[in-house]
Amino acid sequence: MRFFPLLISFIITVYTLVDCARTDNSEIRNLPKWGWILLIVIIGTIGSIAYWILGRPKRQRPPGPGKHKIIPPDDDPDFLRKL
């Protein structure tokens, strides 16, 4: 049971390393990809946390329920095609 925190730390580090390695170079923020990988490997869990806060690309969230953009008919290509 005392190895549980060490196991969780290892899993977080490996998951972050894989996520960083699979992310495109142009999407990573603040450091080049090789810099983040080096930081994650050397510092471990703290490097992983830094990557998730400072380096990971911002994901585009889909609009929530009821927050769909309303397009007026003169700008809607589907509506104009039906004319």
C-alpha cells in the first residue's frame, strides 16, 4: 500500500510522456516538444503537471446545449441552395 503514490506518479508520468510525444509540434505551447519530453523525463511528476498546465494545446470545446450559433437565412448556405 505504501507504493501506491509511487505507482500513481509513474502512471501519470508515462501517460503525459505519451501524450506529449503524440501531439503535433505546432500545437505544443511555451517549449519545443523535445524540451517538454526532457522536462517530463528528468523531473517526473512535476514536469508532467507543468506540461498539462503550460504546454498542452488548448482543445476546442464543442458548444454546450443551447449554445448553437444561429445563422441568419441570407448567410446560411443550405438555405440559399434551396432557393
